[in-house]
Amino acid sequence: MFFDRLRSGPLAVALLQLVAAMLLGLCVRAWVGVQAALSATYGVVVVLLATLLLLASKRALELHPERSAARQLRAAKRTAWERLALVAVLLSLGFLSGHIVPGWMVTGFVVGQALWFAALPFVADGRR
């Protein structure tokens, strides 16, 4: 049961992003330093929060299968805009804070986004 839910796309990606945040932070800390590691981890966490928002929205849609297709489409569009706003605000806060190294934050963000492609072989099993 748990492993079936793990293969549900956003949940698998969220777990991969959580692991990537820790591993990237440790690697960058050993290679560059603490400030760069925190910045890279912050970038991955921004993507992780957007993924968790998507996961919550997906769960809310699954709880109400009786809703019309038009209503589900509106909910999906709203979720996309919410995720965009969340990412824009969090990245802006990172850039404007003065405590984040912008290059490493963007690197962490790109790594977190790339995990969506890395997770495809794990979640695309042909059954869905």
C-alpha cells in the first residue's frame, strides 16, 4: 500500500527532493562552505514546497471525484498559479535577503526541478 502511494508521482518526487536537499547540502558544504550549502539547500526546499503544494492539491482532487471536469480543470489551473506565486515569492526572498548566495540557490533550484525528470522511470510504470 505504501509503495503504491510512493509511485504516485508528486510523492515520489517530493521524497527525492528531500533526499537531494540533504545530499546537495552536505556535498556543497564539504566542497565550498556552509553559506553556499545553505543557499543550495534553500533552492531545493523552494522546489520541494511547490511539489508539496501540488501533492496537497492532487489529494484534494482525489477526495472529490464527483466534481465536473471543468471544475477540476479550474482547480488545476489555480494550483499552477499558486505554485508559480509560491516559487516567485520564495526565490525573491532568497535573492533579497542578503544571506543567500544567489548562484548556489539557483543551482539548488535547478537540481530540485531536474528531479522531476529523474523520477520519471520510477513513477511511469505503464499501469496508469
